[in-house]
Amino acid sequence: MGSSARWAKLRATVITYFVLFSVLAAVPSLGTPSAERLERPFEREEMRRWTGLFQALGVEMDPERLGRIYLSLSSAVAQSHAVALWPIDWWFSLTQTGQNWRLFATPDASVSALRISAQSSGREDVLYESGDSARRWNAGLLEYRRIRAAYNPTRSGPPPTYPGLSRRLSEQIFGSMPEVERVRVALVRSRVFVPGEAPDVQREEEHVLEFSRPGP
């Protein structure tokens, strides 16, 4: 076997090695197992909801038993995941490229929409609001997945990029709409409803940021 063939084989082996472990690292986990987390109001309500689903299917279940099953299963998955990635942990630590993430560990009971308003001559117009087909200013940009990540909040609040993005959007509005005096950016929180329930009419603005047109 020539040197070029050996090099090609070695290169293919190295690439396969890293691709395999990258795929393993990207497999969603079941979340961090913790009995304390299951005692929080939101998680307790979720456990009751899943218990009702099991009982509707004829499976005897109660929230305590379901919690024990979840903790046992998630612990086993987390341990298996850690063992599988042990050979390449050094690489993820060195390059800071770890991909471990949780896929919808528990759903949120509320959802937030981005709202952007422009004020001029005492009148306020909503230019954009997530999910509103009539308010679509710059929707192509704002609904791009990487831009959404810059303002979509978690349970602890909006990401650190939210203020900077809001300021940049206000600058864009001031530059293209000379009549606008102030720009208001907010996240509007509402309760998630399921089929059969009436939509939530109570919507609360949070994390409001206001920007005035810069002086001459």
C-alpha cells in the first residue's frame, strides 16, 4: 500500500471518528435528573397531565411513580451518554465545541411574542408582532432562526443579545422612517392554550425597551 493510500485511509478514519462522536454528542438528553425540580409547580402540573394521559390509555400511574420512572430513565441515559463520549471529552473541552442539549425537557406554559412599535405625533403603530399576519415589518429578518435566538426568552428572561438587537432595530427604523420619534420594543407574554380551550386574552408586555430619535 502506497503512502498516499495509507494517508487517505488514516484521514478517513480520523474523519469518521470525529463525525461519530459529534453525532453522539448532539443526541438530545432527557434533562438533568433532579427530584427537587419535580417539586416545582410547573413540573408537578406536567406530571399530573402525563399521569392523566397514561390513565386514559388504561395504564395505572400516579405522579410519584411517574417521577421515579423519569428520574431512573434520565439518570441511565445521562450516564450512558457520558460513557459513550468519554473517549473524546478532551477534544470538546479543548475546543469548547460540546453539543449536549435538551430537547423540550418540559414545555412552557406561556409563550412570548416580539412586538415593535413606532411612535410619531402622539400616535403609536405596531410595525411587527410575532404571529400577526398584518404586522410584518422586516419579518424576513426577525423570523430567521438565528435572529430569533437573539430575542426569544427563556424562563430566566431574554438573552444578553436582546438589548443590542433592539437598539439596532430602532436605528433601522429611525433611518428609514423620518417621522418616527420613538421606538418601543417589548416581549408580549401570553398563556399557551390547547385545542378546545379559549385563547388567552390577557397579554402582558415584559422587558420593554424604548429608544428616542437621536438629536441632530
